[in-house]
Amino acid sequence: MSKEEDNKAVVVRWFTEFWGKDANLAVIDEIAAPDMLLQYSLHEPRRGRADIKSFMTDFRAAFPDLNFWGTADLIAEGDYVVGQWEGGGTHTGPAFDDFLLGGLPAATGRRMHFTGKTVLKVVNGLIVEENGLDDGLTAMMQLGLINKD
């Protein structure tokens, strides 16, 4: 396989096991670089395996049905893989204060469903950076953190 195909395989695994319906946080130690950067517009940037594990543990506790999936073929060039996705979840868990625009009290029952695009950098089989652009405005309106009126 080519470098690009190898990198796509790493990203497919990441999208499935980290962002998919059934989270496998062990995948972080297996395919995330020790100082990986995870950056999306809804949250503060996260760096390193422990910080990323903490982020996802809290996110999935607050949104137990959290799930994201790809909506188009991945595109790869050199060390970079680009993916398009959609997903979301229902806030039925504990309070969650990781959003840049504010926090949610426990179990609001609000559902978010939104889309985005992500660029991942893969070096020697490890993800060193995940930088995503999401439709955070839609998610924040759905969660009641932005009033559309």
C-alpha cells in the first residue's frame, strides 16, 4: 500500500474507534502521537494522550450516545488525510463545561446534530494533529447556548 493508503487506514480506525458509536480509548495509546494536538472550534485545544483521553471520557459521559461517522471518501496527500463527517449526541449525563461558549447543567436532554470537516496529519503511523472545522453554531443553538432569536 502507498503511504496515503496507510494513512487513510489509520484515520479510518481513529474515526471508528475514537469518534464512533462504541469508543475504544485504548486506540489513543495505539495510534495517537504522545503529544498529539486535537483542535475543534467548540472546545479548547487538547494536547497529549492524557488530555485527549480526559476530553473524550468527559464528552462521552455527558453525551452517552455520542457518535460521528464519515459522509464522504477520505482524501489523502502526503502526511495529510481529510475527512467529512456528521454526528452528535443527546446530553443525558452529568454537567458538561468544555464548550467555549459555556457549560450545560446535568442531563438537559438536548440533542445536537451537526457536520464538519477534519484534516489529520499522520506521521509514521501516528496521528500528530487533528484539526477540525465544525458547524459549531448549529450545535450551540441546538444545546441552547446560543439563542437564535
